[in-house]
Amino acid sequence: NAFQDVVVRKDGTVRDARDIIVQFKYGGGGLDFYSNPAELLEKKIAVEDEG
């Protein structure tokens, strides 16, 4: 199924309806296995602290 509901979260990740990360960075080309997960986690924590 090529069409699915996705949402861009405040942390910049794109997630599907099951809250699974589809893209680590909005505008990227899919899963970025070379990104730094620790950096992503720090960003997510910072965004959650703001909201």
C-alpha cells in the first residue's frame, strides 16, 4: 500500500499511524541509517520539554 497516513512531529520525524518512524528528518529520502540516534533523542527530549 503506497498511500498511508503520516504526520510530521515537532522533533522533525515523520511517523505513520502506528507512530513508527518513517523518516528521521522531514524532507529526507526515507530512513536515514547514518544519522546519529543520540542527537535525535536529545532533540526529541528538548522539544518535549518545551511543550
